[in-house]
Amino acid sequence: MKFFKVFAALALFVSLVPLSVGSAAESQESAPAKVKTESLNYAGEDFELVTWKNNDGSIYYTIPTKVKNKEKIAEYTNNYIKGKEFSVQGFKNDWSERYEDWDRDGKIQWSISGFNEEAYLYPVTQNRAVINDGLILASYAGSGNADKIIVSYSYTFNGTGVDLSYPPTLKKSSSKVYWTSDPIEDEWYVSTPSRGAEGKSRFLIFDTDIEASADIYKGSYIYRPSVSETIGYPLP
């Protein structure tokens, strides 16, 4: 009987070992990869900007450095990233906006643009509603770092017979495409590109609803700044 108990315990231990190894490997695979670290200076403060890449190909940026003036550093860094990678594209019937919202110590800012193209040979050719790549900033202005920050955005194309084109980092539900980040822990600044998408129709595209939000966790508080807009077509 004693031998049977020892054997059973050993068998249970052996059966659990592969699960632990597999879980650790899975966790390692899902962890974001650090792409590069840049040293920047603004308003007399030196700080680092770190670029990360997730397994789904999405990119985000963080500032691990403790700085005195978070709002100024965040604004400067957002413009720095946007200037490098996301210049506004000019097209016929184009639009460009920068939306911003605060929820107490939580902030979101979205620089976004797009255009619509009315078909010359409608309905033989297609009307198009295009959202360009943009940039979202989520930041925590309180003391220290946020416990975690989650960023999300979506586009809903409203019309008749609309076909959607979008990058593989986005998900689709009916006429809506959307993206939600994994929780980004122990940071006060997170910036991430919002990837573009396109709606095409041989009939009508009425408008596009765009929305971005951040869930910023600090202790028992959750700050939820958000911005939204309906882009009507055709543009004036």
C-alpha cells in the first residue's frame, strides 16, 4: 500500500511537469519584444523612449523614466513619434483631427485622418471611405505609474453593401473593425499606432463612427477617457 501511494504521487508529479513547462513557454511567447530604446531630452529632462512589438505585429511605445512634467513630456513624445511615422496624408475630400479627453488623472489623445473618394463611374466603380494610420496616446498624470493601461479603438462603416479592408492586427464584427491592447503594466505613458482601414461600396457609404478609449488602472480607481466622432460622407 505504501509503495502504491509513493508511485501515485510520483506519477502525479510527472504528469504536472509538462503542463508547467508548456505554460511557461506560452507565457514567454506572448510577451512583447523590445525593438529599440531611444534617449531623448525635452524641457531640461533626459528620458528614454522604448519601442515594443507584440506577437500580432502591433507596436506600442513606453517611457520608463521618472520625469517631473509628465504632460509636457507626453505631448513632446507624441509629436516626435507622429512626426517620424504618421504624417497626415492629403487627398481629395480629406479630413484630419486631433481628439483629446481627460478623466481626472487619465488622458487620451488621438491624431487621426482619412478621406473619401466618390466614384467617377458610380455604380460601376466603388465609393471609398478610408481611415489612415493614426496615433493614440494614453497617459497617467498622477503620482508614480499606473498599475496597468489598456488601449482600444474601432471604426464602424455604415452604408449599403460595404466591403471592408483592414490589416490582420484588427478584428472584425459585422461592419465594425476594432483592436484592444493587452494590459501594459507599471507605465505612466503608452503610445500606439491606430492602424487604418477602408470601406468600399458600389451603393452608398453614409458615415463612419470612430472611437478610441483607454482604461487606466491605479489602485481602486479606473480612469476611462474616451473620444468618438461620426465622419459623414460626402465631406463638405
